[in-house]
Amino acid sequence: MPAALSVVTEQLPKSQVGMTIEVPTELVDATYERVLNRLVSRARIEGFRPGRAPRALVEARLGPAVVREEVVEAMVPEVMRQALEEKSIDPIDNPDVEILELERGRPARLKATISVMPEVTLADVTTLHPDFHGHDVTEEMLERRLEDVRQPMAEITPVEREARLGDIAIIDVEVAVDGEVIESETQKAMEAELREGVLLPELLAVLPGTFVDETREAKVTFPETYSDQKLAGKNATIRVTLRGVKEKILPPLDDALAKILSSGAHDTVESYRESVRQELEESVRAMEKLEREQEVVRALVEASSVEVPQTLVDRELTSQLESMERTLNRQGLKLGRYLEYVGKTLDQWMAEQRPDAEARLKVDLVLAEFAKRENLEPSDEDVIKYLDEQATQDEELKGQVAELKKSPSARRYFASRLRRARVLERLLEISGART
């Protein structure tokens, strides 16, 4: 039986573990032998057939530094694997290894610095006081919903007056950045409904009251993800000239229309209105549940303590960058060109995204610790059952269940979803916020 490694560990700051490893002489010499045999088999030296040159000659030609480097590359990964396994350490990236001593006929000494998952000081959920707010379904909400369902049935008529909220405006649009007109965004005789959620808020603020052939301007900041990279993240001026106005007249909500809108399920306006109110109530309850989940998670994370290792943040940013690059490639755009469009270097982009990445990781670490404390980790059987349940609610998923069950990555994904659902349910239960 080969001699065992001697491993001594020490806790270092910033979620790191220090490790000093002594490798027995037998393993060092065996590695040298294996490396030299491989080098001899590959050596091409004049006067000798391939692989037949004397080992001493090959070693002399290569030099001790080259041989030592080959030994390091051959020995260190296996030594580190054994040492980490012996101490039950799960690193979050490749250890930083320093060779202190290494020569034939003597034990080797290595020093390693290993980044590990940080310790989470979890707050007591029962002491948290998350801020929950209920929501009521008002008559205004009901009337707005009843108006929305009648929109596709509206009668549209040209009128000669100023534009008003709810109208359809025929407009010419011109977008300029730093005084330069962006031709790709210029449009003539475009129809735009003056309605919240349909038109840009900045335009909705200036267009009502505009008369035909009158021009209004609005200052707009385009999102970073805007499809036209010349505008992504940029401040722009939108000039809009009104060319015409069309009025939308909704049909009156009577019993006949109620029957049509409900596909025959309701014969009267009163019955239909009540069904729409119930739908709104269900939507509001679902929204409240989501808000309670978000609020209790926020309260727990803020009250808990964890120092997120920069190694984890770097890995998260790299993953985010790779995802963005894949998206850009599908759009026929290179990452470098995109960064040029938004006026940022890669380092600037990374620096801007770092706080959000760190915040996301803190949430993940805190919830993972809570799941561990509450024994919420799903078993393989739980995941398979959950996958089957999800498939009953998703037709597209239903046809892929057999394949997904065989995929380790798919099972990990659904395990993560189930774990998250269990964590949220348990948090709401403990905090008294579950309804």
C-alpha cells in the first residue's frame, strides 16, 4: 500500500482554506520514473531510433527544469484530488498551488490556497418582520379590465380634432442621438394608440392635446437591451408630428355582448362582470403571494450575513457574459462591436454588473443555507415526481419527460426549481405570511 499524504489545513480569511501537503518520497520517485519513461518514448535524438535513446541522455538534453515541470504537471492534480477528498473540501475553483520542495529521493512539500463556499450566518426567520401589503380589486380595476376585453371590438373612426387619450394617432417619427437622426428608426404615417402600456410613457405625456401637423418632442433613454445597438443605453430625442386622429368607440357592454365575450358561459352582464371580478381576485391573490415571497426573502437576506467570495462573483459574471455573447451572436453581432456601440470597455461592463451579481449570489447562498438547515433538499424520487407534475401543466414539457428524466442537467434544473419552491413555502410558513 502506498504511503499516505500528510495534509494540514488552516482557515484563511475571505472563505479560503490553506493546505500544506507533504508527498511521500515513494510517490515523488514513482512520478519521476513515469514521467521519464514517457519522455524517453517520445524523444527523437540523432543516432538513436525513436524511443531508444538512453534515459540519462534524454534527461540531460531536456534539462532538470523541464523534467521537474513535467513532474509537477503529472503529480499535482492527483495529489490535490486526494488531499481535498481526505479533508472533505469542495472547492469553488481550481486551487492555487505553490511548490515548496520537489526533488527525487525526498518528500515533496506543496502549499495550496483553496476558495470554498462562504459561511452563512443565517437570521432567525421567526424574528423577521417583513412588510406585507394586501391589494383590493377596485371598481376602477374592474372597469379597466372590461374596457380591455372590448378593445378588439372597437369601432375606429377618423375625427378632425386634437389627439386624446384612447385615440389612435397617425404620426411621423424621427429619432435623434446627439443631433444625428437615426434613419433606421424614422417612420412615416405610423399608427400609435395613445394608451398606457401601448405607447412609450414619454410620448404619452406629450401627444394628448396635439393638433394635426403639430410637432412635439420627448426625451427618452433607451434600455441597454434595445434591439438597435446604436440606441441601446443612449439618451435620444423623439420628434413626433401628428398627421391624423382616429377615435375608438367601444361597443356597449350588454347581455348579448357578455354572452359573446364569455363564449356563452354567461347570459347577463351582471354574471359576466362577477366572473371577471373573480378572475381579477385570483390574479391579485397570486400577485400578493409573489410579493410576500419576495418580501420575506428580502428580509431574510438583509438580516443574514455572508461575505460573497470574489471568485464566485467572477464566475457569475463570466457566465452572464457568455450568455450575452451567445444572444448577440444569434443576432449577428460580436461582443466587441456591442461594447463599442454602448461606449464601454469589457472592464467597465464587468464593474457595472458586479454589484448586481454579488447581490444575486448573496440571495442564492442565504437560501441554500436555509434549505440545508430545514432539510429541504429534494431526493431523486422527489425530483422525478415533481417533473411529472409539471408535465401535466405544460403540453410542450409532457412530450419531453422521458428524455428529461435521463438528463443529469435537466434533473439538476428541476431539483433547483423544487428546492426553491420548498424554501419559499417554508419561509412563508415560519414568518406567518402563508395564506
